[in-house]
Amino acid sequence: MASTYETLDRALRRAFDALAPGADPVLRLSEHADYQANGVMALAKSLGRAPREVAVEVVDLLELDGVASVTIAGPGFLNLTLAPELLDHQLRRLLDDARLGVASAPVPRRVVIDYSSPNVAKEMHVGHLRGTVIGDALARMNRFAGHHVIARNHVGDWGTPFGMLIAHLEDVGEDAAAAELSIGDLDGFYKAARAKFDADEAFQARARARVVALQGGDAETRRLWRVLVDQSVAYFSEVYAKLDVTMTSDDVRGESFYNDRLDDVVGDLRALGLLVDSDGAWCVFPPGFTNRDGEPLPLIVQKRDEGFGYAATDLAALRDRVTELRANEMIYVVGAPQSQHFEMVFAVARMAGWLPDEVRCEHVAFGNVLGPDRKMFKTRGGETIKLVTLLDEAVERAEVVLSERTHDLTPPQVRELATQIARASIKYADLSTERQRDYVFDLERMVSFEGDTGPYLQYAHARVRSIFRRLGEAWSPPEGPFALDTHQERELVKGLLAFPEAFASSLDARQPHRLCNYLFDLAQRFTSFYDACPVLSASGDLRAQRLALCALSANTIALGLSVLGIEAPAQM
């Protein structure tokens, strides 16, 4: 069954196509009517005719019986008012639809999403927040859409620093190292190893020897390296669980996973005639990439010392995802500074034939998390803030807010609810910001129950659920048609019917903030409705109608938050 938007859009496109095939009606929700089509002006321009004249012809061609009435406004805007029978039909359909009008993909796609990507033996810090939260939201949204999602956590677990870390592990002992890493003191372990490396030449020699042994496949060195990796990955999993992120240890594919494939990357590029010796390094020069002086930019595949850089590993990972995982889409959720790197990697993969034209490959870039001074968010001492520290502080603040609002919860209930609020606060602040933009991390504002925040939406949902607790009895959908006699009822219904398009727009553009904006708008529409339209004090079919609107509002907010990775408590 088509959504309300789809029903109108299809009818409009048939009329527009009769005048100019492919013309876009540009259909939007409107304050002047239920919907407005703004595409007549562009259509008239392409035809070389007056907009009002074209608008009249479009209206004559429209087939909207039982769907909507249409009027022409201004130079050619088409205002559409939905027919009562359509509204009634669509509302009743939503009441029986757990997906609230969002259809599953008719042809599911295999979507590989690369996100989070911390480094072994280094703490997950605020710099990992956006990649983790945005990536997980996109994974959830794609799963809800019916696609097969394969998450990939491309952790840094290889390279010269591991000689230093393995040597330090030897010194402190495996048990002590495991204990230190398991409690999350990854930064402390790394800094201690670095301090010894900088101060002790004998330690430096041992560290370098371990690098050679690691790269050469020495069994004992590999075993010690695996201790570091396993302890770090276990700790990362604890952080993900704390944040309620779906990433698991099974999704980890570190740099080491692709290490044995790097020679093939170089060899195959050489066989294709794409490698160029540039001052001792082997590079590919994809067309269209130049520096400030207009000189071609290289993608360095193998360095002068015969070592491999990020480009070789990313090319090997891409090949694996296309050939082994059979991806139809690949999404890389990585910070904006890496945009050119990924553009060049994708271009080289296309040149080599490793990335077929039918496989969509996209770098989903995001901005930075800033402190109140609008600089990179760090502690007063200049240290990068641990992600678990932010989460713990958010829970504490949420507990304080709850203590001021409610007194009928037990301590365990307060802790559980505070954790849900803290997660919502942090995730929503991130997701509701257009991802390419930086945003200021202001925990006090994030935890607030007022304004465009996660807790506000959680409270809006709980407020609706409270209506049914006060009702204290079962309710049934109205027997007669929805009257929708008030402006507030109609505005709420317009919002409820728009959920499928809000979800699709957010998913297609990889922009979670669009769904956040929709949910905040819907919550405000519900507040206006609830303030103007008595529910429990109404009677008969009118009460049943308004209870149905309340139920749909709660379900829509809960579902929308869920696909973003945010819980919707029933009581707050």
C-alpha cells in the first residue's frame, strides 16, 4: 500500500509527465494546505509558457478523486488538501502496521558499513564518538529497511608501535597487562610503553626486534600480540555495550586481517600498468586529483622502505568486501579530513576494475566534536576525553535531573532510566546535527528535558504512554470515520503520515538529522494537539479517535528513536 506522499506524488507525476516527461512536482508538506507542489514554475520555464497557465493545465490532468482537492496559489503553486476518506483509510492502515507505512526493500541489498575503527592498546575517546554513533544509526536504519548489513570495525592492530607494546607487555607480565587493559587503562599502558621507548636504548632495540619478529610471523611474538588485540577488543565491546551500539567483536577486521593481501594489491596494480615509481615509492595517479600547484597527486601504495600505507590496506579491504562479502553498497563512516583519501582510493579501485559500476561506494564524512571554546573537545590538561568518561558523567547528570522530577522510582530503576537518558542525550545531540558540521558538546543542554534533545523526545513518548495508564482499560479503534475537526488534529495526522518519507529521506541521504528533525516536529505537533484537544474527557467515538492518534504518536516516536539507536522508556 502506497504512503500518502507516494499516492500524491504518483498522481502529480502522471500529470507533469503528460507535459514534460521526468518533470519533478517538488511535493512538500505545507502550512498553507496539507501538501504543496512547487514544481510548476520549473516546468513552465522548460516549456516556455506562463506558470499560471501551466498550473491550470496540470490541474485539468490530475486524477485525485477520493485523494485530495487542489487549488492554485500565487504564480502557480498547487495546494493539495487531503480528502477525509483518504485520511481515514491511511490512519486505519497505520494502526495495523508495526512498520508505520515503511515498506521493506523489494530487493534487499548487501550493505557493508565501516565505522568506529579505534586503535588497539589505545583508549576510545571523544574522537570516536561520531563515527560510532552515526555508523550504528545507519546500520540500524538499513536493517530496518530490509537490507543485509555487514558491519566492519577496521581497527588499527598492526605496525611498528606493536614492537614497543609487546616489549612492554613482556616487562609487566601477561597477567598484569591483561588486568590493566581489561579495566580500560589502554592509554596508561600505551604511554608507559612510549616513555620507556623514548628513554631506554636497550628497550628500543628489543622493541625493534619484536617488530621484525611480528612481521616475520614468529609464533611467540604473534601470541603476545594477540593478547594485546584480544584484551583491547574485549574492552571496546564493553564500551559499545555501555553506549548500546550493535557493533560486536565478530565485526572486527583489523589491519592485520588484510596484511597477507597487500603484495597482491601491489602486484595486480603493477600488472595493470597503473603503478608509477615516484621518488622510490610506488604510486597510482588517478585523474582529477592535483595539489595547489596543479600537479598530479599520488596515492601511495607502497612506500620507499617497501612498507605499506593506509591506501594499500584500504584497497585490500575494498576488494575483500566486493569479492568475498559480495557487497552492493559500501559505506565508510569516517571523519571529513579523510575525504580526499577515500575519493582517491575509490577512483583507483574503479581504474583497476575492483569496484564495479553497479556497486555504490560512499564516504559518509562527519565533522568534529567541539568543547565550549569551540576547539577540539579535550580535558583541561589538554588530554583527549575518554568516551566512557563522557558516558559516566552523562548518567550522573541524568540521575540528578531525575531526582528533581520523580520520587517514586527505586535506586535500580533510577540507574536504568538514567542510563537510557544518558545514551539518548549523547546520541541525539550527535545525530540531530547535520553530520558534516561540527557541534559543541554541552552535556547540560543535552540532558535537558526541554528543547530539541533526546530526553525531550523520550519524555514526549512517555507522556503519551501515560494517557493509556490513566485510561486504565482496553480501547478499540473508532468505529466511525476520523472526523479531524480541529486544526491541531489535522496537523498531527499530517505529521504521522509523513513518517515513511522522513525515514526514506534520512536513509537515502545518509543524514540521520533529517529523521531527528521529523521526530522533534512530530512531538511538537502532538503537544499542540494534546493541549487543544481533550482525550480522556472526550466520549464515544471522538475519544476513540483521539486515543488512536495518541497511540500512533507514541508508536511513531518510539519506532523513529529505535531505528536511530535510542531507547524510548514507557515511563519517566
